[in-house]
Amino acid sequence: MPKTYKVIKLAGTSPVSYDDAVKNAIATAHETLRGLNWFEVLEHRGRMDETGKVVEWQVVMEVAFKIDRKG
């Protein structure tokens, strides 16, 4: 049976790592979206404080979820 997916863009953050930023975004999306199937990280970036210390890792990503068919 053919499948159709909806793709949305998310931004995730973490004070620890890019990996955690991805996991945080997916975990939050999973709370309200059903059928999450795949993700793709599109951008990596970060934020630093006035001393130059990295204080936040950020990712922009697309996630897809399957659209339910009725009937």
C-alpha cells in the first residue's frame, strides 16, 4: 500500500551536544505527533557566552510522520 508522509521543520537545542539537541527535538515532537518515521539534520550551529565558552548546541532538522488513511 502506498504511503504519504508530512515533513515538518524543527529546531532543537541542548546545553550538552548536537546529539542531545536532536534527541530533545525528537522526544518533544513525539509527545504530540504520531507515526514519526525519519529525520534529517539540515543545520548545526551553537551559541557562546561573552567569554567564548560554548553554552548551547542547536540543530535545525526535518522530521516526517505518516499520514493516516481513512477507510
